[in-house]
Amino acid sequence: MAQLADPTQPEHLRPLAHPVRTVWTLAWPAVALNSLQVVNTLLDRFFIGHLSESSLTALGGAMTVTFLTFSFAIAISTGATAIVARAFGAGNQTEYQEASRQAYSLAWMSGLMIGALAILTSSGVSRVMLPADNPEAIRLMIGLIVAFGLGLPAIFIIQTIAGSLRGIGDTRSPMVISGLQILLHITLNFLFIFPTRQMGGVTVPGLGLGVIGATTALTVSAWLSAIVYSIYCHRTPLGKASGFHIPAVDWIKRILRIAIPAATMAVLRVMSLAAFSFMLKFVPNASVAIATLPVAFGVESIMFMPSFGLAMAASALVGQSLGMKDPKRAEKLGWIASHHAAWVTAALSLPIFVFAPQIGGVLLEGKPDLVAEVALLLRLLCVTEVFFAYAMVIIGAMQGAGDTVRPLWIAIISLWGLRVPLAYILAFPFGMGALGAWISLSVTQALQGILSLIAYKQGKWKTMKV
């Protein structure tokens, strides 16, 4: 006799009568949140695009630091999601509550230390990453990193609590809380970036902080959001997860066993981006090439935004299914999430490919050289974005199972085995300049997707212990 679903049971824990609905029940709030984040990113680029070219160059250089430090927060969140989801699927309330509480403690301590390190090294890093003949960009990049470092403890707290909530199948609460944070960030961007000015006969106040104002807005909104997350967590099944205490050593080891490979993968990814930025210092029109990265990546986020949400859903569903001792359920949900990500990404990539110059023109008024470079990079990324969608969701699914080692090897092979050396060869010995780096980005996106599909099909992630 077929197993009947309990109508009081959450959708994501019911028998798979409607697997697509099961995936999208968890995915749609994350997709909605990421859609709002994309709007925030594009507005950010639009505002900064009306500032000096040095501002965009500073933002391009700072991306290495911001992506790297943010990735550490995601790594701890990955550990929290995997352990909480497995315990939740097994019905072990004591286990998932303690996992959430310990992850929170590890998060705020890590955010504090990494934030301090970012601030202390901001001057040296800025001088390494940017051309010496652009001192204004170097000055702005230092300010960006300092402002971002002050917000890192809050960012770590946000990502970890949100990861624990996803582990118990709650993607709606992060959508609401982080959604409000994004709206606040957009508002503060408008007030912090520009000086006081007249708009439609109305005086609009402003601090006139330029590109540093954008990062300051992020830091202020992050701290307010972290406070809300910490208070709200007490009202969820996670219980009193927040608290500024020292995490237990055994729990640190358990979380880091999952988080360290994820963090290492993130470091490899970001350092490959750093190698890109460093190489771009030596191509013709270096400042334009470096400034291209944040704008193109901001637009690219439109294409992978659904994949990011589906990756979060796959991570929670796979972990919960393994906790239920049902690896076939886990595998099926992972495949559904990845296929849907690919289809949606393909539909979004086509118009961006066609209208790339027009999109660049809207974001970068009066900067034709930069618009042309952004359009070129976007079109190359569009060609292989579907493979990147598969990589994002499949890696999310394996991480939800607690398998962060195979994704690490995928990153080593695709990023350092091919991306960095290929970019160097095409840019310099072949004399292609920035175009060579852009081609390398596109080709290695495809490789990541192919390797991820192979690893998931092999199924070794099903046997992971957390």
C-alpha cells in the first residue's frame, strides 16, 4: 500500500508524492531573497557606476577580500546546515539545537578575528592588488576593506543562523529578515553614497561617502539584521541558539570537519580571482579590466540567482533525507533541483547575451570602454552559465550530505589546474590580454559543472558521517 502523507508534517519531510513541489517549497523563499539581493547588487553597481572610474577599480580590487572573508562565513554555515539537517531528519531535537548553538558561538568568534585581520592588512593588500599609478583607487580600496571588516562578525552570525534555519526546513524566515536587511541596505546606499542634493524640488540628505558609503551601508544593515536573527532564533525549534560563549572543543572539531574543506574550496576560488585581478594589472588598459569584474559579476548574478536558492534547498533536503536513512530520496531531490536550476539559468542567460551592451550602458553611463569590456565578458559567461548552475546546486547537495572534500577537489582541478594557468597563457604568451582571462573564466565554468555531475553520479557522498 502506498505511504500516505501526514497533512500536519512539513512538505519537505513528507513522502515524495510531489518531489518538484518538495524542492520548490524550500527553494522559492531562497530564490526570492536572492532576487532581491540581485536588485541590491545592480543598484549598488548603478550608484557606483556614476562615480569615478577609480571607485569601480577599488571595488574590483576589494572583491578578493570581500569574497574571501564572506566565504569563511558560508563555510561555517555549511557545517551548521549539514549537522542540523541530518539531526532534524532523524528527529533528534537535542542534537540540532546544540549544533545550532555551537555554530553560532563559532561564527561570532571567527567573524571577530577575520574582521580584525582584514582591517590590519587592508593597506598592504590594496597596494598589491591595484596598479601603483592609481593612488586614488588604492585609498578607496583601503576604506572599503576597513568598513567591510567592521561588519564581518554580524555577517558571520547572519549566515550561520540562516544556515541552521535552512537545516530545519525554514527558508521563509531568512527571506523575511534578510529581505528587510537588503531593503535597508538599498536605502542607506542612497543616503551614504551621495552628498545632500536636490531631487524634484526636495532636499535629500546624504553623507557623500562615495564607494565607501556602499560598504558602510552594508555594515550598518548587517549589524541590525544580526540582532534580529539572534532574537528571532529563540522563537524557532532551534531554541536559544544565540549567546556569546566559547564553543566546546568537540563541537568545533565536528563543525570544522565539514567547514574546513568548504572554506579551503572558497579560498581556492577567491585566490584564483585574486590571481586574475593581479594578472589584469599587467594587461593593456588595466584599470578598465579590473573595473569590469564587479560590474559583470553583478549582472551575472541574475543568471545564477535561482541556482543559489535551489542549492540551499538541495543542501537541506539531502541532509534531511540522509537523516531519514533514505539516500534514494536524497539523490532524487538533488537531481531535480539541479535540472531546474539549469533550465531557469538557460532562460535568463539568453536575453543577457543578446542585450549585454545595452545593460552595460545603463549601469555605466559615459564609460564606453568599460561598457564594451563588460559586454564581452558577460557574453562569454552566458555561453557556459548552465554548467555553472549545475555546479552550484550539485555542490550544495553534496555539502548538505557533509561531503565537502569532493567539491574541494573539483575546485582544485578546475580553478588552479586549468583556470589560472589558462588565463596566463592566453593573456600573455598568446597576447590576448583581458580577453584571454575572460575566455578562461568561461571554459572553467563548464569544467566545474561536468566534474560536479560526475562526482554526484558516483554517489560516494551518500556514505558521509557528520
